[in-house]
Amino acid sequence: MIFFLETTLHLIISFTYVGILGYPFLKLLLPDTIFKEYGFMLVFPVGYLLLCLGGFAISGGLGIGTPLSILIVSSFLFLLTIILLIYPRAPI
């Protein structure tokens, strides 16, 4: 029973993490009507895609380790999410 709860908790944490990472990309690029309809379905795959592609690009381009590049990408996207939640952009 404890493994089920632990797995469920990790699943919730991971979906929250990639959702936070995908939010600014979709919020900035999609019009509000499309974001309200499809945005909360797309934040998870887009967040995972941004995490992987950003980590690979920074790791390969700068020659640093993957854990550090993932930390850089995560920090940047998390900061961008906080900024967008505080200062929302004007609707398109």
C-alpha cells in the first residue's frame, strides 16, 4: 500500500513540475481563446519537451553536465512562469 501512495505522490509532483515548465511557452505563444480551451492539456508534453530540448542544447552547446543544464533550464522556465503569473500579458 505504501508503494502505491509513494508512486502516486511522485506522479503528482512530476506532472506539476513539467506543467510549470510548459506554462510560459504556451501562455506567450497561444492566443487566449486557444489557451483556455487546449492549454491545460498541452502544458505537460510541452513542458517535458522544453526540459529535454533545453537541457540537451545547453549541455551540448556549453559543454557542461546534463544535471547542471537541466537545473539552468528549470530555473529559467520557473522564473518565467512566476513573472507571467505576476504580470500577465495583454490578450491577443
